Amino acid sequence: MIRWLIVVFLVLLVINSVSPWLSKLGVGRLPGDFRFRFLGRAWFLPFTSTVLLSLVAALIAKFI
């Protein structure tokens, strides 16, 4: 159980550190990524970016 918590923490750390670089590449602003305001709060639903990053991760895992 502790091993999985460490893995999740490290993955979140890596995602957080590469997030500015990914936004410069356009990830997060693709068609299908929704940004809207509701109840005075900004909401962001990155459907297309999630699919794209999942495909990249699956390709990397397949070749490793």
C-alpha cells in the first residue's frame, strides 16, 4: 500500500513539474478541452488532452 502511495505521489510530482512545458505545446487548449465559469468559479475539463496523454503513455509503456 505504501509503495502505491509513493508511486502516485511521484507521478503527480512529475505531472506538476512538466505542466508549464505541456501548456506551451498546446496541451490543455485543444478542441475538446472545456473551460467555463459556473457559480463564480472557473472549471476546466481536459477531455482531449487526457486522451492524448493516455495514448502517449500507452505507447511509451508498450515499447519499454
